[in-house]
Amino acid sequence: MAADVRLFSAPFEPGLEVDRFAAANPDAGGIAAFIGKVRPSGGVEALELTHYEPLTLPGMEALAREVESRWDVSGVLILHRSGLMEPGEPIVLVAAAARHRRDAIEAVDFAMDHLKSDSWFWKREKRADGWHWIEPREQDFADLERWN
Amino acid sequence: MAADVRLFSAPFEPGLEVDRFAAANPDAGGIAAFIGKVRPSGGVEALELTHYEPLTLPGMEALAREVESRWDVSGVLILHRSGLMEPGEPIVLVAAAARHRRDAIEAVDFAMDHLKSDSWFWKREKRADGWHWIEPREQDFADLERWN
Amino acid sequence: MSLKLVFLGRLADAAQAPERAVETVPSIASLLAGLEPDLSAMLGAEKIKIAVNGKIVVDRAVFTLRDGDEVAFLPPVSGG
Amino acid sequence: MSLKLVFLGRLADAAQAPERAVETVPSIASLLAGLEPDLSAMLGAEKIKIAVNGKIVVDRAVFTLRDGDEVAFLPPVSGG
């Protein structure tokens, strides 16, 4: 299979998706995956992700093709939530299937770095004192530089 | 939760285990995972993993503690099959839960490198012409040197 | 005869709505000039990207707007 | 009055069984000397590790075996 890129406006099940992805890539010896969840720490009561439809999905699909061109992977999975989420809910699942473990792990790492910085999501958190927009983090830029 | 290290003599479900691990680590923002499966390539009809009980589980538990001491992770999961397996069946699942993605991914990478080289498993493959023992690979030693 | 403006992220707060319809004008400069001064200054900042009908505008000085265009203002995306 | 020998991986093929009971002897050297010459040479190789009752033997020259000990011979583990 090729890339599987989807946006969800309601909760998805990462384990189920990982199993399906593994089954869809029978020739790969390894599957690497990363699941990002809403952190319960820091007094966050809820999280809202806004995206801009005409850019978000094409951007994620372009990223998946970039991953496939850079690493020897047989499949790439990029799933992303939008809308209102509670602590503990999955936001993102990225997975890569490859013959060799290092390819799968690096593909996931690369996709996560670029997904966070290149894709069109705006995030705000609800705390006791109301909603706060989240700005880009310095760490994200540092992570990206590893690939240049 | 702390480390969760288990040996299976029958198939296990990686997706289910990943979901349970994520639920058991509610404070972690990220879960990195790697699933190794029996490759269908190269004419392999079946795979058999033998282990030596008095060394295998203690070795895996020591590796989990090493991972916890090296990275800022809130949990480590190491599941390993033994016995007779068919192509496509999962052999190993390693996962790490962490506040930061890089910690989770590196912890999984480290654990996989050491699991393959330090743990007490012997592997043989059944091909059309019978059973063949698998020797250590050069790549494994190269991978290990990254951490020294 | 209008343009549809879309404000993403915190820009929706500044514009007091996620979307707005305005009369069609030919350039991005004249579009910005017709908005409230505070909002205009915020939207014109270099770090705010502009997309017209789903494509990022590369050179906003020479871009020609057409009736019915959807003009989206995109602040830097959130880390996290 | 015996020792239990355990042969892992390809050593089980060489020994023609995964386990074997032998009469108790005091040292690893005398244990190896009592086996078939080919098997003895294979088990005595440096890359073969030896575990007694689940603990790897660090200095096999001075290790003392006791009645009932489980002596495991461990070839290099397989890569993936």
C-alpha cells in the first residue's frame, strides 16, 4: 500500500489503526509508530485544534510522499485529529512500515518533525482562566534543522 | 507505571497492547512503538525462537531498567514472542511513553538495538530445504556502537 | 460581488469572527487598507501567510484578487 | 548424582538433544573432557558462554560444579 493520510473530527483508536496498517503492509518486517496525546499536565482542561481544509490535507499528503521518497518504506500512515479534545485523547498517529527498523523509525521521526512545523493546525488550550493560543516552540525549529 | 516486560509463547495483539500501555501512562504526551514481525520474504515458511528461561526474562527486565535510567520516560513496554511463528506474526513490541517525543523514540531505538544483541534468543528459519539457524548480523554490532 | 476572508488561529479572535465577507477589491494592499487599522497591521505582518483559494500567495504585492475569491490569513502554526 | 546440561540454539543439534544428564564432576574442564571430542571442542570455544543455575560463569577455569547444577551452553544469539 502507499500513503494513508486521514483527518478525524472525532476520536480514533491508535491501536486498531496500527494493527490495520501492519496488516496492510505484509512485506515489512517492522512497523514504527508514534502516538501524540493531549497532555493532562499543566492544568489543561481541553484542547482545540483548528485547521484550514484547503491546505491541511494536501500538506499532509505531500509530507507522506516526501517521507516515501526519502526512506525505503513500504507504507506511511498519518492520522490527525481536529476539533475539541480532552486530556488523554490521541491527537496524532504517524507510522511507517519498512524492511529495516532504522528506516521505519527515522521516517516516523522525520514525519513528526515536519508535521508539527509544516502542517496547518492552530492549537488553543483551555485552562482555569480560559482559552490560550499555543505559539510555535523553539524546540520544533531545532528538530527540523536535524534534517537539513 | 514502571516497566512492563512479558514473554509470550502464543501470538499477541500489538495494537491492543499499545492502547493499554498508552492508557497506563496517562501523563505521557507521546508513545513511541516498534513492532517487529516475521518477514514473509526470502522463502521463509516458519520461524522458531528458542530462549533460556533463567536468563531471558531477567535480561529483558534489566534492559527495561537501563532504558528508564537513560531517558526521561514514564513507562517502558517490552513484549517478546518465543516458539514457532508464521510469516506476518509479531515477534516483538517495544514501546516507551514520555513527555517529549525525542525521549520516547530514542528509548525505543535503544531498547531494540540492545534487545536484539543482548537478549537470549536463538532463531531458526524454515525454508523449502529445511531449518537454518540465524547467526548474529554485522549490522547489529554497528547499531550498538551508536550508544557507546 | 464579494471576497470571503478566513481568519485562522488567533487572527479569528482579532477579527472577532472566523470569517467575513468584504466588497471585492483588486489587490491585497487595498483589501488590507479597507480593514480596521489594528487588524490590518496584524494581517499585513510578514509572518502571516496568505492563501487565495487554497494556494499560498508567493508575491502579495502583484497578486490580483477576483470576485468570489477565498482569502485566508494564516498565522504561524502551533508547536506542541 | 548428576548435572543437567542444556544446549541452546545450534548446540542442541550438535548434542543431538536440547538437554542431557551427566555424572557430576567438579570442574567445567572435566565436564567437557567427558563429552564426545567434537561436541567438547564446540562447547569449549570462547564465544560459547556458560551459565550455571542461570548465572553466567565469569571464570570457567576456577568454577566449581555441584551435584544437581544446571549447566547451560549459550552460543551467540541471533540477529534480527
